[in-house]
Amino acid sequence: VSYLEFSSTGRRDGTGALETQGQSVGAGARCEIIRSDISNTADRARLVKTAEDAFGRCDMLVNNAGVAPANRADILEATEASFERVVSINLKGPYFLTQTVANWMIRQKESHPDRNFRIVNTSSISAYTSSPGRGEYCISKAGVSMMTKLYADRLAEYGVGVFEIRPGVIATDMTSVVRDKYDKLIAQGLTPIKRWGQPEDVAGAVGAIAEGRLDFSTGQVINVDGGFHLKRL
């Protein structure tokens, strides 16, 4: 588990990572916690090195890093600093972490040709939905969507499947600040399935990929959005 999370006071806080570790160990798995800033080159290298030293192999990478703008602003007023922060964490970091891990997977495939490897990128319905009040977030997630296609194409010959999970309105810390807004929109029919998505909905999709159920579907987008992507009249 790699994490760099912030508490409500703005301090870096590892509570979520520790909870994940406890759940993993309780389920009988090993779990290492590595605090890292995915947008930082040295941190990405340390993350991969620590994982390699601890486990000796990597069968699956899940790119789940994501932040919203610290302050939502109209695209006519948004700052370069906000753009750089969001795009560096949401897109640049996962893009180059995938590059490093993909090369590691290719080396593993050479010595273990019978093993399959998988990469999952978490994007968002914002990859194709306009939100002028947080343009940097939309652009970062659109980039993740294209990144999935690129790596799926490039890595297919090595038996590395690459997938995009595209969540909709999911109940997380990020969306808690707009809870009232989306409560109303969902009640008014924003999604055919009239409820908030839960982290477990996303985890179920990732789990299906981890189990190898979609190994012939590289490049596939899995919409976990309650039907938001459906075009309805």
C-alpha cells in the first residue's frame, strides 16, 4: 500500500493506510505500507524498490492516486499552481509509475512466462464530463483514460493486461464536501440506479480483474457509475 493522505487539518496522516493494512493482514495477506508522493520521481523509485525487496515480484499495479483541486475555480480564473498539482498527482505520477512497473513486469515475464500481469487505472466520469469549475481534474482523468489505451496497446505482447475503472459518484472523503448537492441530483435521476456508489463497488471491479476474469479484455473501460454513462431520452 502506497499512501500520501491528508487529514482534515491538512497534516499528512496514515490512518487510512493502517486500516487497509489491518484488513489485509486479517484476511491472511502480507501488507507493507510505504509513504510516498506519487508525483515525485525519487518517491516512485523508492516505492518500487521497497516492493521488490519485500515481495520479489509484482503481479498487479492499481493506480488509485487522486486529488481534487484544493479550491474549485472557474477555468477562466484557475491557477497554474493548481493545474500542476492536480495533473502531477493524478496523471504524471501514475503514468511514470506504470512505466517503471511495466518494465519490471516484462522482466518477470521473461523468467516466468506462465504468469499473467495486470495494471488497473482509476479514472472518473470526469474523463468525459465537462465541469468548468474543476477543469484540471477533468483533464487529468481524461489523460488517465488515454494512458490506459496506450499501455494496453504497448504491453499486450508481454501478457500484461491494462484496464480502466471509471467510477461515478462514490461516497469518499473527496465527495463528502458536496454530499448535499449529489443527494439531490441522484434523487432527481442523475443515475438510473438511485444511490451513491460505494468504495466496495469499485473494489469489486478491481477484484474481478485481479482474479483474471477479464484477461482477454485488455484496454477495457469498466464503468462503476450506477448507469451514469447511459445516454437517455
